[in-house]
Amino acid sequence: ETYDKVGPNYLQASSAVGVYPQDASPYGVMDMSGNVWEWCLNLYGNAANVQLAGNERRVLRGGSWGNYSNLVRAAFRYLSFPNDRGDSSGFRVAVSAPVS
């Protein structure tokens, strides 16, 4: 919607979580694709390695508001170095719900 410059929500920037409620996953997760590339702990060359430190390339997922629509999906895998910055990448903080 945003890259093709069509639709009511063409913002030309990232958006707050929840702007597109119609795109919630079956689990209620919002904005899994198309907002910002999401950093993952996984090393790009070795997805099983999730070390917290280091300068190796990391996996990015989800595409961003500035990408072509074929790149905007949670399964699409890209890469970047940990010190790269920009307005099209971010991260998602996920925690487990307390067990009652």
C-alpha cells in the first residue's frame, strides 16, 4: 500500500502498531510485515546461532514501508550488520505471558 503510493494509509514512513488492524495474524500479532524490517538474533549465515554479541550479519524479516510488495512478508529473509541504522528497520520485543 505504501510503496505503490495507493490507499488511505500512504504515510511514507513507519507507523504505530495497530494502524492496520485488518492485518492481524490468527494469533493476534500485528504488523508482522511492511512496517519496518525486524532484526532477529539469528546470524544470517548460521540461523541456529543466536548469540547476543558480535558484528556478524543478522537476519532481518518482514520488509518495510519502503519496499516493493513482493518483499513485504514475514517469511522474507534479508540481512544487515548490527551497526547499520535507518528509518526502515527496528525490532520487536516479545515476552511470554505469565502462566496462571
